[in-house]
Amino acid sequence: MRDDAAITKRITFARHAESLSNARNRLSTKPPGQPVSPLGVQQARALGESLRGSGIEVVLHSPMLRARQTAEIVASALGADITVDSSEDLLELDAGVLEGRHAGEAMSILAEPWARWTVDDDLDVRSAEGGETAREVLQRFDRVIASNLPARSLVVSHGGFLQLSVPNRSTNLHNRHGVVNWLRNCQTVEASVLGNGRLVCDRWAGHAADEWTEGKLVEVSVE
């Protein structure tokens, strides 16, 4: 059982709000990318309101336009003296030559490298020609976790980056968790960083981590 006294910081990871490329079903993994859509503005405001009173001190975001705009809207909605900063380590997983393709077509091609990464643990396979390896992405993620974040922070990044990195580095999630549980825009993952530097997932998209088995949500009776 985890000793809560060993927790050094808590991080809420959030996927950015809907962007114009999301709305158009186009893959966008290279900066600066498209801005958030009108729906995305609403999503970001709602996320900020939901996080009020959470004690978040810093909002760290990817420099991509949609993530920066999401972070700024959330920080404004929090209504407190929040530090907003950017880190290139939070950029989306680079999909190389697949940039700009229809999202459905791109994801069908990306299914193979994702399987190599999350099933075979072959982290040196590239997403596509000119794209990143999983190892490169995880190294970026590790730098974020090891950085001087305060006790409570919000990290705004991207679906591919979070869905690969958080399960791989969490002690209590299967590697394929993010493959079968894609994060929707502005959905969050709550995690704790322990004194030994290890990551524990507390909640994924609103559900406690112990409600998941092999990446599938266990049906829970709610009355």
C-alpha cells in the first residue's frame, strides 16, 4: 500500500481543449498548431472552474498554441495568483510524415508503433518516418516529473504524449491503458510523485485508478 506521507507532489495532467485541427479531424503534432475552437474555449473554462480550490500553484503547458491557450483560460478561471509557464518537453508526440493527415487514417497507421511500444516494449521504434520514438517521448516526460514543480500543479499537454507516458511511468497502470482509454479534450489524469521519484496514478478521466483492470473500466454500481 502506498504511504501518502511519501508523496512529494501531486500533478493534474490535462489534455488541451478542442482545437480547430481536432474539429476538422486532422492530425497535428508539430508546433505551433491550430488555436482552440469555440467549443474548446468553453471546455477550458469548465476545466478551470472544476479545479477551483484544488490548491494548484503552477500551470505548466506545452508551447503549442492550443495547449498555451487552454492553460491561460484555465488559469484565468481559477481566479487566483497562478504562475503560467511553458515547457518544450510537453510537446505532442511527433508523428513525422503523418502530420496533417485525416485523423482516422493516421491513427490506423500509428496502431502498429503503439503496439510495439506498449505490448512489445520496443521503445526505439519511430511513430513514422521523421517522427519520434517512444523512448524520446518518455525522456521528455521524465524531465517534467523531475523538474522543480510545486506541491500542486496542472500540466497541460497532448493526448499522445500523456497516453503513452503516464501509463508507462505509473507503477499501477498497464502500459496499454492509454491505448484503450483515450483522453478526450480537457479530460484529466491525477497522479502523485513519491519520494523515490516514482509515479502513481490516482484518477484517470474521473475514475479512481483501482476501478480499472487491464485498461478496462470495472463496472461500478452507482445509486
